[in-house]
Amino acid sequence: MDAEEQGVIHVEVAFALPNRQRIVSLTLPAGTHAREAVRQADLAHYFPDVPPETFENAALGIFGKALRDPERHILQEGERVEVYRPLRIDPKAARASRAADKRG
């Protein structure tokens, strides 16, 4: 009998800063959604310098693919939920700034 047949799944939740990262392995009830897995991972414990609401409201993805509705994405055995940091600067503004620096 595999884990899903027993009513549990094994997943990972990942978060990274430029200087450190953490992957938390979890065993959760089958039917758990991505946002709940992030809550269960308690990333604020590992990153006390990051405001807790960062994890509560973050965009999420599975293996590099952004989730449109993490509250409804039911996790499958072996998936890795990625917690994305908010952008500090708009990518278009950053490109424009770099282009201006090269010109001037």
C-alpha cells in the first residue's frame, strides 16, 4: 500500500533568500492544498528576519510553475511547493534602468 492509499502524501516546501535556503519535508493528509502546506512548513521559524505575512500571502509554484489558485491546488505525492519572494523592483523598470546606465 503506497502513501496515498494510506491517506497521506509526502511533499516539500521550499523558500530561498539570496544567501540561504530551506526545504522542509512534510507528511500531510491526502487532499491538502498548497497554501496549507506552506502554513504547515512554518517557514517563519526558519526565517525570523522575514515578515510572517510574506509566507501567508506569497505567490506559490510547483516545480517552477506558478499556481494560479494555491488555495485550491490539491497536492500530489512528491510535489515541491515553492514560495516566491515578492519582487523588490518591477522587472521592466530594472531593464529600463540597466539600458539607461549602458547609454549614459
